[in-house]
Amino acid sequence: MDRAWIELDLNNLENNINEIKKIIPEKTKIMAVVKANAYGHGDIQIARKLSDIGIEDFAVATIQEGIKLRKSGIKGSILILGYTDISSVDNLLAYDLTQTSLDLEYAKQLNKYNVCGKKVKVHIKLNTGMNRIGESYKNIDNVVKTYRLENIKVEGIFSHLCVADSLEKSDVEFTNAQIDNFTSCVNEVKKHVKDIGKVHLQNSYGLLNYPAFIGDYVRPGIIMYGVYSTKDKDIQRKINIKPVLSLKAKITSTRTILKGESAGYGRKYIASKDTKIASVCIGYADGYPRALSCKDTKVLVNGEYATVIGNICMDQLILDISDCKNVKRGDVVTLIGRDKDKEITAMYLAEKADSMTYEILSRLGDRLNVKI
Ligand SMILES: *Cc1c(COP(=O)(O)O)cnc(C)c1O
């Protein structure tokens, strides 16, 4: 009997890919962002399905994530979006991973390695205003120099948008400036480099809100999983995405406590009347945020709402099941997902926890089995 687990609806993943394809140009490919264990969904299961439906390009955050995908047989390109220590260059080559170049200095370090004539594949990251990583779009010279390094093979150039999810006037102006700076840098570099490789810019909100930019790839993450970031975010082009992930766990015990009795650590919940309660085997160590404690957070049990009471524990939590019928050990609790006509969304939890869907999903833990 499973304790707590994730269920994937891979048909919904396929639906979301098709919905994204509808709004991007035919020649633009999808580079599927499967970092952070595919936003908590299970990277191998997600990448395999994506491969099955024709996705050939993936992005991860770390070299370990890339190696894991290769070891499970994922083919195609895998771009590491973040930093890789230079001591791991051998593994970039051994597993045929593409590394992001953070700037010219980093590229020069990568260039020092020439293992049996094999060249490290690289995409150049341009900083166009996020100011996190990347060579400044102003340093055309450095970008051209990166292309000319002999022991690396530059196959692409990209940047990242940091407020594409907002349609506030100043944010739109900022994003348009990012797009302009990226485009003009790329055009300038083209004058010096014959083949600059693949050009890409848009994340989920970039492709929803800034369709005019046409790259060789789009890099969707969150919308591929069928989820928007937070409710107040603006979207130009709504598409019919559907959530891929459900989060479930089992009821372990039920009991009735009397008016005035407490439940859980810190005695944060005191029953205002005699109350039927149940414990569930999932906790914050599984990624269900402790910030949802004492917030009247709803879950579903047998098609009815139940309420999380008291402090969420590391491995368990406690519910008020007054409104649920015949709850017994082994019954399934839906913490994210549908049960009959009701649904708990990742967005709902994100708002309750004062967070965003990205964090709620990506922190779902290793202890959860992934069921397809
Ligand atoms: C995470 C990430 C993405 C995907 O972002 P979403 O907002 O989930 O679509 C795209 N590009 C880069 C560089 C990223 O780090």
C-alpha cells in the first residue's frame, strides 16, 4: 500500500504540448524544460512521454539532471541552463550534454578541455536585463570571441525574460527592451559569425505574451505541466492547458476528539465542538508546505472537502473530516487534483502558502512514488 504519491495524466501533457504548438510558428521547436525533476512531476516519466510524442530537445538546470535523463535513455539535445563546475567537463562530453556559457571567461575555461578532439557543445547565454547569468548583450566582442574558441562548439544563443508574466505598462516596456537588445545583439553577431546556431528566448509567459518574437525554440516549463504561475498574472493568449499532476495520500487513522481537545504539535488546533478528525500520511518532508498549517486548507476525501487542521508535521497531517462520509483507514486523500466533481489546484495551494505554483510543484519530494 502506497503512503503518498503523485499521479501523472500524460494525456494532459500531450494536450498541453499540442496547445503550445497551436500558438507557435511551425518552424519553431519546443525545448521542454524538465529541470527540478520536471517541476516535481518525475523527470524520467515526463521526458519519456515527451520523447514519445516527438519532442527532441530538453532543458535542465544541472548536470546531474542531464546525466539522469541520459542514463534512462533520453535521446536528443539536453541543454544545462545553469552553472556546471569546470571539473565536470568530462561528463558533459561523456553524456553529450550541452552547457550554457555564462560569459567569455567561463567559455575560455570550457575551451581548455579537448578530450580526444571532442568539443563541448555550448549555447551562449546573453544577459539582457535579468542580471543573473550571461554575457552582457552589449559585449558583442566577447560573444564573437566565444564563437571563435576552438575547443568548444557553440550551437546556440539565448536569453531569459524576467517579467514576461506581467502586462503592466512598465513591465511590457522592460520586456520589449529585453527582446530588442537580444535581437540587435544577435544581428550584430551574425555579421561576424557565419552560423550562430539556434536562437531562443521565450519561456512560458514569453510565448504567451510576446508571440511576435520568433526563435528556433521556445522553452516552456510551467504551462507544459498545465498550470499558470499565479492567479493575478496577465495572459495575452490563454490556451486550454490541463494539469498533469495529482497529489494523493492515504488516511491512516480516524478518531473523534472532544470540544476543547487539541490536535498536532504546538496544540495550534483546539476543537470548538466534538469533531471527527483523521490523520494522513503526507507531510512537509514530502513537499506539502508547512505554510499551509492553520489556514483552513482544503483537501478532498471521498469526493467531499476536508480541512487541514493544526500544524502540518514532517510526515503526516491531520484533517477535520466532519463533512466527509464513512472515512476509514486506506481511503485516498486528494491534496492536488480532482475527486468526483471537485478539484484542488496547485494554484489554490500556492495562494494559500503565499507562494507560486512553481515552488509548490518543484518541491514535491523524493519520497513520493510517481504513478502513470
Ligand atoms: C526555468 C526556465 C524556463 C522555463 O520557465 P517557465 O516559466 O516555467 O516556462 C525557461 N528558460 C530558462 C532559462 C529557465 O531557467
